[in-house]
Amino acid sequence: MRIIDIREVTRPIASPIRNAYIDFSKMTTSLVAVVTDVIRDGRRVVGYGFNSNGRYGQGGLIRERFRDRILEAAPESLLNDAGDNLDPHRVWAAMMGNEKPGGHGERSVAVGTIDMAVWDAVAKIEEKPLFRHLADLHRRSADPRVFVYAAGGYYYPGKDNGALRAEMRSYLDRGYTVVKMKIGGAPLDEDRARIEAVLDEIGSEGRLAVDANGRFDLETGIAYAKMLRDYRIFWYEEIGDPLDYALQAAMSEFYDAPMATGENLFSHQDARNLLRYGGMRPDRDFLQFDCALSYGLVEYLRTLDVLRQFGWSPTRCIPHGGHQMSLNIAAGLGLGGNESYPDLFQPYGGFPDGVAVEDGHITMPDLPGIGFEGKRDLAQEMRALAE
């Protein structure tokens, strides 16, 4: 049993949308196939992975560093003790050989992309869904029912508040009970009008979260907090720079309602510093670490260990990214849910075909691996890379 090839292609996921910080007109993602020599149901087992939106494709790092370290490793060194499957932790260690600590920027995305594909292959070799494989590994019961919320509300050329209301209404009509919109890309009074338009549209049928994408300094963050106090907001997300823990801690003095952050922290060390110094409150706030951007599930397991050390429940984790890998982690390890992009970043976002949102939740299908093959448009792209 061995990995015989790792293939990468950079794909566009561009869209003429923007948040408070960046536009997505040139956004890309890396699609990776980890090809093994294992045969299941007459086909070679191939694991697939890709990185989340907001960080660009990592083809250079994958091809120049991390791919070759795996392929040059002794095949038996990448297997579990029984020798009957790949060991993601050993594959991860091979990728990270000769890498200095710190500097968690782009390499964490490259490693996380390959790590996703490795876990997909592992579960396919086991012939079970990844979420059930994870639950079995950690001696817990899997819960296939996962909370999901609809992320959108981007700034878009010509998009008025009527179009914003229609977008949010469409999410409620599809079964979501929590929707999210961007703020900070317009003056405060304009954003207030946008928020009020959405709240008027959704009424008591749903809850609204808002996301500043790290745009604000402390003064602006406080000004928005004072405005948001007038409304029943699900959470106030990523107020300032993700590494400005002092700003985040200060915000807890001005805003009692739930806050969320973490999608741009890429290691368990960064997560630990957030909990040490960021003033986050385990009884109400949410953590959005995304395994696809932060060295993969192997590192995410270390992050969950850090949370436990600080008295946090994994149910306070609702990852960024809207991908099926985090859905499997949520179902297998008991996270609080997952982000969803109903209309954006296709075909990489969304759920397997036929999976519907009901009362803000989806039910995981029993598909081998992460379940990518259950989404026809995504499976076509993946198989084109592997075959």
C-alpha cells in the first residue's frame, strides 16, 4: 500500500464580489488528488482536497516542497501500525520535515489541502464516511445532523438593499435559519440601513450574523458595536486584524453579545494565543478555525486539544469555508456546525446532491470518504485531475 502520485491544478473561483477587505475577482483554489495503489470496487482509491476561499491556490508550494516529501518517503513510513491504511499524522510529519516553526501563512494552506485529500483516501480505504471514521477513532458517537448557516451578503456592483433582501430571503426559503452578511465595506450609516433591511426581511424567521473581515481599528469596531447593540445579532465577526488580540479583548468590554473570529489563524499556537489574550468568552463566543487553511485536520486535532485545556467545548467551533471536510469533522467530532455558501465558490462549496437544509441543519449522507463524489459537478472536476 502506497501513495503513487500527488497531482495539483489551480482553478478559478472568481466572482465580482467584495467584502470589507478584498475582492474575489481573481480568487483561485488548489485542487489536489492523492492517488494510491489501493483498489476498492474495481477503482483505484484517490483522495481529493482543496483549499478554502479567501486564500489563493498553493500550487507552487505543493509542487515544489510538500508533494515530493511524501513521494520520496519510504512507503511503509506513511502507514498506520497495522499496515492496512495510510496514517495522516505520519504523512503530515513527512510534509513538514525540515520546516522551521512559526510562519503559518501560505504553507499552512498548502499542507491543509493535501491533508484533506489524505483523510479522504483513508476513509475510502476504510469504506466508510469520514465522519464515522473520525467518531470511531475517538470513541464517540457520530451525529450526522449538522447545523449550517448561509454566508453571503457581499458587496456587489449595482446591488441595492432590495437585492440584498431577496438574497437573504432565498436562504430562508432553502431551509436556513441563520444568515450572514458583510459589513465594513461601506460607511456605518449605510451598513446600518443594509442591516435594517435584512432584519426587516427575515423578521422572526431567522437570525442575522455580521462579518467585518478584520477591517476595523478599535475606534471603528466600538462604533459598530454601539450600533449593533440596537439589534438582536447572532454574532459580530472578525472585528479587527486577526492577530490583534488586544483589540479583540477590548471589544469584549464594549459588546456583550456573541462575537466570532479565528478563520485567519492557522495553527494551534495561534489558537492558544487567542484564548490566552483575546478576551474570548466560552459561554457565548464562536471560533471559526478552518482546517483547510490551517495545516489540515492533523493540526485541527491539536487545536481542539488546546480548546479543552482552556475549558472550551468543541460545540463553540463553527468553521469557516463552507466545505464538506468541516462538515465531516462537525458530525464526527461534535463541533457546533459549519458555514455554507449556497450560491458562491462553486462547485467547491455546498453539499452532495440531494442533501437539503431543514430547520437550519443538514443530514450527512453515508458516502465513503468526505463525500465529494456525491456532488456531480465537483466529482467531474476531481476525476478529470486524477484520471
